[in-house]
Amino acid sequence: MRQEAESRDRNRAIRSYIRNLRKKTLALIAAEDAKKEEVVQAVNFYKSQLDKTWAKGVFKRNKSSELKSKIDNGFKKRFGEEKKPA
């Protein structure tokens, strides 16, 4: 029970961090004065953090893939299809 409580608290903090990071990334994508290089860097950082949460078992694979796809779609709407972030 103690391990479950520690795990639950850790996972809750990580989920909160990811939610806040997603909000910041989406705000940067929507910003009028944002440069494409900055947005690409922010999207790539967000994706790497999602991969880490999946590796730690906080999110399941489909959940992390879904969140990455949503960010990619927002990026494509704003900047077009030519070069998507890695």
C-alpha cells in the first residue's frame, strides 16, 4: 500500500507536468509572433517528455501516441505540411 501511494503521488505529479507542458506548447503554436524554429523545438521537447512518461509506465502507449498526434495536428494547421517536427 505504501508503494502504491508513492507511485500514485509521483504519477499525479508527472501527469500534471505533462498537462501544463501541453498547454504551454499549444499556446506557443497559437502565438502570432512565434517563430517556427521555436515551435519545432517546443514540440520535440513535449514529444520526448511523453516518451519518457510512457517508458516509466505513467501513460499507456496509445495515450502518449494520441497526445503526440494532437500536437502534430495543431502544428500542421499552423505551419503547413512541409516539414513536421521529428
